[in-house]
Amino acid sequence: MEAESVNPSRDAILARLREALEGSSPRPRQDEPGAWPTPDPVAEFAEKAAEYRARVWRGCQADAPARLAEVIGAGRAAVAPGLDTHLIPPGAEVRSRIRPVEAETYAAAVTGCRLAIAETGTIVLDHGPDQGTRSLTLLPDHHICLVRTDQIVAGVAEAVAALKGAGLQTWISGPSATSDIELIRVEGVHGPRRLDILILEPDA
Amino acid sequence: MSGGGITPSDRFEKAVKLTLADGQMRANLRHATTTIRRKRQRAQDEVPDWQELRDRAARMKDDAHARLPELLIQLEERVQDAGGRVHWARDAAEAREIVAAIAAGYGLNRVVKVKSMTTDEIELNDFLASRGIAAVETDLAELICQLAGDRPSHILVPAIHRNRREIQELFRRTLGADLPTDNPAELAEAARLHLRRTFLAAEMAVSGANFAVAETGTVAVVESEGNGRMCLTLPRVLATVMGVEKVFPLWSDVELMLRLLPRSSTAERMNPYTSFWTGVRPGDGPQEFHLILLDNGRSRVLADPSTRETLRCIRCSACLNVCPVYERAGGHAYGSVYPGPIGAILTPQLLGMEHGEANSLPGASSLCGACLEVCPVKIDIPRILVELRAKAGVKPAESAGLKAAAWAMASPRRFEAAIRWARRGRGLAPLLPGPLSGWLQGRDLPEMPARSFREEWRRSR
Ligand code: SF4
């Protein structure tokens, strides 16, 4: 591997690092992921997501289409292709990406997620078919995310374990924000300024 | 000028005289650090296994550094397998050349940038400008610094030294924004409009990385505003500059970072956005990805086992916000993109302890120990400061001072007694090592806080 290297910088850096480490030996490490104790992950997720000023709604699958239509309102919406068809409101367009020239075309994007985390109120996208490519949830000013209760995990450690192998991920905790001006949290710099989370209970 | 590199042009005790004179900056800084300190403590108290997390993270980073060559090779393989390219840069000059060559290869004269201390460290923006390539900063604070011609003064809130009235004035003047008030939401909106056009037209982005995972080749950027997502998603070319010390061995180690970093830095349970990517994903985001692995003195830091743990730093800035010296001196006094307690130990080690200006930095501390208490990766900054002071070569007269420091450090109570003593106007200098006594002469003693941070700390628990 190094014999065929034709990169002097690479060789030099590796040699310097090896020299720096001479005489010290690695200590094998055993690491147990930390658990997040929570009596009710769904309630905790809902509460924490709301504290970051996401608008959170909780209801059954059957009521979801009506709620979706309500939060979308009059604007033009793009819906990720992999979503259950019964969830797609009439008039919405199925799109997996939004091109820069279309940046102002869609008011909202509707997607699912890979999982959600109670510990931090976070939703995680792995950009599977029900979530679209990254531009879909970035350019419209309003992101509406559907979360099934069985997708909510207690802690960050469980989420990380479940996400192993997902090469592309976006972790979202509340709408875009900055505290750069006198540390006052201001919503909405570049990402979507509105985040709606619809938590879907299984049908009874 | 933004992106000022790591080489101080003055010794700390000299530079600090200038920054102490800026009353507005000190007032802004005090407000900011006090606010973050209070919030950070709350964020930490919410996590039952916080102390275990710190221990685990320290062990993880030590493990990574002990196996750095092998992990970097593994990272390189994984990134290449996923369609990315990996470059190695011995120093700042090499890293700058690599980035410029990538941009020039596409004939580009403009790149968008996500805030990155590493690209500031290598003074990338000025270099690109000299090659006719404009580097547009896209973080609100970095934009403020870039428009104002300032250097960032804080790792996390680089414009912490500017208040809203100053920013309103600046945006009116430079962006031509119509801003009737200095309401932060309106200021942010003006920046949003200005930058959105830039993002949509961008062909290449330059970023730093918070970490990369050797096991999977996955790279991460942790951010708040969404400009990171814009830069990582819209352009067709992405170049990421990362210090070699930031590699993690295992994917599961991501837990540690995402639980410790947001609470330590912005005092949030989680930052608004974290992006992970692995090489190139066809049809989504940049179709060309370059990862530039930077040494620039890190192998030098690694070479001393007694101070190597400096490389654990995850740039959370918690140590800045609790540091009484930083609060008064401000970031600029450190003369480096790495200010505060971490800067006082990292900058001189990166440059080498023989560096005549940088080796004054370990003197910029009262050794109160607050930085170690908050550090999420448990870097023993006070101990390293003392070691570095010794290495900087103290004159015989000053070694008595070093002994006194060790004596004071051995007992926090003793040290507090020394501080209280000083506050009564007796002066701290006789009790403290040489470089610090020099620093104390550069400032007015009446500026001692009414209560020391360690005292505050104990009271608030
Ligand atoms: S030294 Fe520790 S507290 Fe300071 S910035 Fe680095 S990780 Fe944070």
C-alpha cells in the first residue's frame, strides 16, 4: 500500500505521526453506549421538539391527511415520492428534488423521516425515498415531517446505532436558527423557517 | 480581515493592553459569556451520565490519537471507495494550494464557505483572494466579520464583540439594506436575502469538518443556521479541510460527540442541523468531493505524551466562556484563531514552544481550573499551562513563581485565597509564575471580578 504511494505529503505526514507515537502503545478501549432513561419517548420527543419551536401535532393516521392539508395551507407543496399515497393531499406535487432555479417555487415540502429522538427532540433524515434528496427539505421555507410513533427512539445512542451504514444523513432539531447577534435566538436564517412535525399514532 | 491564522504578532502581555482599552467589546463579551455559562450548566445538568460521557470521550480521542496513522489510512480508503478524493497537506501553504488548485481546475473565481476554524488557521481566504478567487463567508457572524474587516474573536460566536446597533450600521453601509430598526430578526433577514442569491449560484463550497469516522468514511458538519446544508448540498464541488486529529475510530463514537458538543457549545440539547456525508451520492449534492487532511503542527503536538491530550479538543468553546482572563482580554488579544484557554495551550504547541510571541500565551491564565471543569473531553488545561510555561524557558527568578503556582494549584481553596488577596489591592504577582505576573502588570488590578469564577461555581451548585 505504501510502496506504491507517489504522494510525498502523505508519506511525510504518516512518518511524522508514527515518529511522534514512538514508545507509546494504544490502550484497548471498551465502550458501552449511554442509555437515555425516559418513561415515555413519544411524549418526551413531542415536548422537546416543541421547545425548539417546531409545531407539533399528534394524532392517528386516519386524521393525518386533513391535518396535512391544514398545515400546507394555500401554498404549493412538494411531496417526497415514497410517502404512503393516502397521505398525499390533493394538489400536492410529487418531487424528490428541488433545483436552485425552482427555489422559490414551492412553499412547503412534505416528507417522512428515518427516526426521531426523544432525548433531544431531533428528527433524522437518511434521504430514503420517503424523504427525497437533500434539496427537497432545504429550499422550501416550510418543512412538514411525518413521524410514526414506532420511529421514535429514546436516546442519541440508539439513534446512532440504528443509523450505522446510512452514508447521507441530516439531523434536524427545530427550525434554522442563529444566536449570532447578541445571543438572541432568531429563527430562520437559511434552512426552512417553519418546521411542522406530525406524530402519527398507529390506527387502533 | 477575517481568517487570521494562528501566528500572534505580539506577546500576549503586550497585545492585551490594546484590547483591554476597548470598553464596548468588553461589555459585549461579558454579557455573552455570562449568558452562555448559565445556559450551559443547565444543559449539562439534564444529562445523568454527563461525567461518564466526558470520560468515554476522552478515552475515545486518546485511542484515536494513539492509532492515528492507521485510522487516517482507513478513512482515506473509505472515502475513496465512496467516490471521494483524499489529499494530504503537511502545512498551511500546502492545504491552501490544494484548495486553490481545485477551484482553478474548474475556472471558478468564487467559492462559498462554511465557518471553519481550520480554514481560518490556514488563512485560506486571503490566499484565495490573491489568486483571484473570492471566498464568501456564509455564517451570519463570519459575514459580519468579513463585511466589517474584523477578525473573529470567539470560536463559536465570532462576532460576539459586536452589538446589534453596530451590525445594523454595518449592513446598511455594506449591503445597502433598508433597516429601520436593529431588531435581530430583521438583521438576520437582511443577511438571509443577501446570501440566498449567493448559495443558489454557487459552484464550489469549502468547509471544515467537526469529525470524520474512519470505520465508515463519513464526514460531519455540525451547525445552526443552515448555511452549512446549503454549502454541502447545492454546489457541484465540495472541498473539506480537516485537521488529522479529528478522526474517530468507530461510527458508534458519534454518540459521544453529538451528546457533548451541542450542550457544551451553544448550551442546546441539539444544534439545529448536523449533516453527514460519505464520499459522493449520485444525484444528491456535490458530485465531486475532496477531503484535505491537514497536519500543520499537529504531529508536533502529538509527539509529547504529557501534553498530547490538547488534541482531544472538539472546539466547543466552553473553556472560553468560563475563563476570567478571556472575558477581560477578549479573543483578539491571543493573536490566533484559537483564543482563550485552549488557544493558550494549542497555539504555542502548534507553532513550537520556541516561538517568541506564541510562547507567551501559556502565561495568559490565573490557573483557576474552571476550564478543566467544563471541558467535555477533560483536557487538563491548567496542568498543561504549567508544563508549557516551564518549556517556554523561565528565567531562574521566575521558577520560584512556578513553584508558587503549583502550590496554589494543588488546592483550589488556596488559590481562591490568593485571588481574594489580590482583589484587596495587594496584587497577585508575587504568588504567580513569571509570564502571568508580566500579564498582570499590563492591566489594572481593580478589574478583578467581585467574585472569582471558582467561587461563583461553587455557589451555583
Ligand atoms: S479545550 Fe475543551 S472546553 Fe475548550 S474548546 Fe476544546 S473541548 Fe471545548
